[in-house]
Amino acid sequence: MYAVIVCYRCGQLLLAKTTQKTRRCPRCEARLVLEKVKKVAHAKSASEASSLIRALKRRKAASSNP
């Protein structure tokens, strides 16, 4: 299982295995404790989770551009 999480320092959407305890954000180098981060989606495969991240980024970009 995979989770789409949000970095609590910079807001970057990231992919993490649900078995991991921590994840480092590649953008701001924050060490994220997966127990405490906001999880926005779950997926069975890494490719499915990656597609979810792309869709969420497109939706965010569309809502910020009137």
C-alpha cells in the first residue's frame, strides 16, 4: 500500500509506502513522521499513487488560476 502525503513544512505532495515510519521531503529536506502527516489519498501501487499526485497537482493549479 502507498499513501499520498503532504509535507508539513513546504506543502509538497509526496509518495510514501504505508510501512515506512519516516520520509524525507526532497524539496525542503524536512524529516516527516508518517504518523503525523496529512494523508490525502491511498493507492495499491506506486504508479497509481503517482497518477493521483499528478491529478491533485493539476486540480490545485486549475483552482489557483481563475
